[in-house]
Amino acid sequence: MFAGREIVDVDPKALSSTIEFLTAMITPALLISATGSLVLSTSTRLGRVVDRVRALEVRIGELIYSENKDEIPLYDKRVEVVVDLLDFVTSRARILQRALGAFYYGLMLFVLTSVSIAVAGLVDIYKWIPIPLGIVGIIFLFYGSILMLKETRMATATINEEMDFTWELARKLSPQDIAIKYDAKGKKKRYNGRKVSNTLGGE
């Protein structure tokens, strides 16, 4: 009845082993993709910080070599703030470089993990090698994430310091009737005078 037809039996164990092997190969690929996104975003932040360092270098040079220092409002405070900002962004650049290095190490280890899984599946030896490679790669990824969190907090501190100085300068140079409406942090003060009813009939 089945003459001329070839029946191929598929071993369920072999199929299951193949699926597990492919799943193991895909897992490092997902980590590689995630780490690549972190590398890209960190590189972008590093480039912006480097540009910020150069801009601050120009600002501090203009202030130091200015001939009419007495005519510059809050000159001493301005120089102090620019130096503090330069210190912040320099530290941020160094942290971002370390984070970028950690992400690259993690990326390298995840690639080695994927390759070692393929090799171990083909030669059926040293199947334990991908495990420590993957664990060390995750540790580098975790370390880089901690550095990025630290850099983010420093970026927030940098923005806050620059905004505080900007508000201090605005309060000094703006007319008195406008300056008294705001506190030192730029928050508008509450009006404590008599409330006026919205109706035409008074209160």
C-alpha cells in the first residue's frame, strides 16, 4: 500500500534538542541587541558632554581674559559657576567612558557566549563554558548601568546649578517689581494680598 513512498521518522528527542540549541543561541543575541542600544546611547551622551566641555572652556577663557571684568554682572560668581560646571562635565565624561568600556566588554562576552554555545553544540564538549561567559557579561552590563545612573544624577546636579545661577542673575538684573515676585530658586511667590471676587457684585 505504501510502495514507492519513503517514510521518514523524526526522533522527538533530536527535535527537542535542536529547539533547545536554537533557543540557547537566541538568548545571547537578545542581550547583544540590548547592549548595542546602550552603547549607542552612551556614545551619544559622551559626544554631547565633550561638546559641553569645549563650550565651557571657551566661556571660562572669555571670562578670564576679559578686559572689563568690573562691567560683567556677578563676575566672581560667574567664574565660580563655570569652573564648577567644567568639573561636573569632566567627571561625567570620565564616567561615560568607563560605562562605554563596560558595555563593550559585555558585548564581547555575549558574542563569545553565542559562539561557545554553537561550538559546544557541535563538538558536544565543554558545554559549561557559555555559562560563566554569560554571567560575566551580565555583570559588566550591570556595572555599566550603575555608572550610567551615577552620570544621570551628576547631569541633574549640573543643570540645577546652572539654573540657580541663571535665576540669581535674572533677579539681580531685572526690575525690582519683577524680581520680588520670585524666590532665589525661580519659584513664583504666592500672592498674600486681598483676594478679589470674580463676580461683579464684590465679595
